[in-house]
Amino acid sequence: MQNHYRYSRNVVLTIVSQSEPYHSSVASRLKQDIETQILGLEGRRPSVHITNEDFPVSGAWTILPLLRPLTSKYKGSDVRWVVFLEPHTAVRCEKLLEALASADSQPETMWIGYPLSDEEPTIIHHFTFYENLEEDGGFVYPNFASGFAMRMTLMNKLLKEIESGERKLEADFSIDPAFELAQLVYGDASNPGPLLTPELNFCVVSGDNCATYPRPFDLCGSAIPEETIFFAVKTWSGFHSTRAQVVKKTWGKHVTYLHFFSDKADDTIPTIDIGVPNTKTGHCAKTIAILKKAVHMVEKITQVKWIFLADDDTILGVQRLCEVLSCYRGGPDLTVIGERYGYGFGKRETAAKGYDYITGGGGTVFSIGAARELSTCACASPSAPDDMTLGACAKRRNISLTHSPLFHQARPQEYSREVLARGRPVSFHRHAPDPLRLYAVWFLHDDRTLRRTNRRDEL
């Protein structure tokens, strides 16, 4: 990059962060690093934004709510590209500016990044598959962890078409924002928008040519003791002999405080009857009852700082959970962690009322303070969706939910290899076809390293 040509004036870098203190601090360090690099390269301070500070709009992680504030702020400026980064994205600014300058010389290139693709339809992508694009290399979407860049002209076009109704936003749920953004940009075969242009300088592992790549999630000190976590498993009598037994044979062997909450007491597990009949869907009343009971139980266990709420088909790495929680504030603080989904952000008429929620299958971590506060949330009905009810209630009470990509609502095969290779997954969801093998492959080795003063091998 020639220092006399200040290309960074044509670029805005946007770090899509969260307000939680750990994530906010990581984002601040990335911003400072980028500013230092470009100041050294070009002698000027670049435009770098942290979303929760500069554009604190609901659902910013889906990117769509950022279109208007970014295009409005830089209307009439020299900015031609917006680069979206995660706080854990490593950036080599000289190579990034070179990649953007190269893309700038190709007018047909509208957005660039590391391309991900699905080998088969998956539940997390609404089973959507673009057979008409197979001859073009298939439908691709960016790896958000590697960062991606969009032309300002594309962002302006998208915003105009969305606000005019020409481009429809029809999704109620936001599950994988990278895939859903690519869906929106492409549209459909009758009026296709630009596909993501693969850019080899956006990497999934560090290499000499890399402008960006995902950094691993580091420990923030020692892993917390597992006995500071109260594990609450949501089950029902029909699964006592199957799913509950899998928990006891896998991760349940490695924890001190493990309790199964059900519609019936069963001494063979044992389970705690929470007095709520089972429902086929939703489970809102059941989950609130479990939170109330768990909060009451931990009042007498002063060392417990966290409540981990799991489904009976959650596959968990206990040691990895303890490592992740070293970065967060438990106890009386209001902290909720898991895999974030969104509701309402994908429709123009409901975007302002949209909210985040932690999808329960991969497990939800509550600080004691957050569990106490959310245990008083009200259910619209006993069968209302529990995770969505808690998310909407958290928004009303101004409790921020913290997303961690290490928790997973689905099975490993539902995710691209590059996504799973990013770090050390904490959880998966659903037992089929072989939950014991899944646990052994992903988590057993680490869990064997736990200090187990109260081993549950006899179970």
C-alpha cells in the first residue's frame, strides 16, 4: 500500500459488538489496534465504530438495522466500503486496504468475504437450498467471524428497496445472520442481487496472505470451579429412561450440583416434580417454575454463582463451560449467556419491537441475579415458547443477553466445518443418532481433566 494514497478514507470499519463488559473490552482493543495500524500506515485516524457505542440499535447483530445509520452518516462522503468485523476478528490493515482497493477496481464486485456454503439443507437455514445456483458454485454466505465488506452503493440500494417494499423482509426469526443477509442481498432467481465474491485474504485461520481471520476465545484467567454452577435439566416422565440417562452417562458424571426437573417425581433418576403438567411445545410455565425452584435451592449454597439450564438432550462440555465463564460476571450481576436468536428484526413492521432471546437447546447460563429477576416473568400461556418469553421479558426489564457462538442449538453436522473450527464448542443439541459418541468425540477428553471431588460415576 502506497502511504501517499490514503485509501482508508474510503473505508469505514464497523465492529459488531455487545454491551456486556468482556465483549465491549475486546471490541475496544480491536478498535485501538486498527487505529494504531492505520495511523502508522497513512498518518491519519480511520473511521472505526463499535456498534453498541455508536449505533446502539436493537438487532444490530443482524446487520439490517445498521444500514440506515451507516448510510446516513456517510452520505456524500468519500466512503465506498463498509467492513463489518466481530470483536474477535484479527485485522492486518495493510492487507485489508489492499484487498479493498483491488475489489474497488472490479465494478461488478459488490461484497467480499470468506465464503461458506451448505452441503445439504439444514434446519438452522430454514432448510433453504438454492439448486438454481449449483452451476455458479452454489449459494455462499460470509463467515462473519472473518469479517466481510460491502460497497456503500449496495447498502444504499438494499435500504431503498427495503423501505420501498420492493425487497421483502419476510423472516420472523433471525438465526444465522450471515446466511440471512446473503439471502436478502440475493433475493430470488427472478430478480437476483449480487452473490458474495470470495476473497482469499479473508481467512478462517491465520496465514501470511491473510487480511483478517478469527482469533480464538481466550481464557480470562483460570476456568471457574464447576461446583460454582448449579445444573438444572428440564425433562419429563416420558424421557426419564432415555434422555435423562444419557445426561447421567455423559456430562452429568462430571458435575457436583445436577438436578432433573420433571412433571413427576422419579426416585430412580432422581427427578424433582415441579407441579407443572408437561406440554408438547413451548414449556414456558415449566421453565419459569424450574428457575424459581433453582433460585430457591441455591440460596443455601453460597458458592454457586451460576445456574445452567439445559434440555434433557443438551450435549455439554463441562470443562469448556467453566473456561468460558471465566470471562463473565456471575453471582448478583445480571448476566445471561448462550446462543442468541432474534424475533421481529426481519420484518419492517416489527423491527422496532424486535428482541433477542437465548435459544434453549444449547443451554442457557444465568447468573444468580439474572435467574432471580427472570424467574418472575409471566407466561402468556403454559405452552408459550419459554426462551422467547424470557427474551421479551429481559428486553422489557433492560437486561442484556450475551451471545456466545460456542453454544449450539443444533447438531454438529448442521454447521459448516469452518464455523466449528473457530473455537472450542461448549454445547450441541439433540441426541440423534448417537449422543454417547457425540459427547465422546467433542467433550469427554476435556471433562476428564476436571477435578471431581464428588464423582458421580456410580450413577
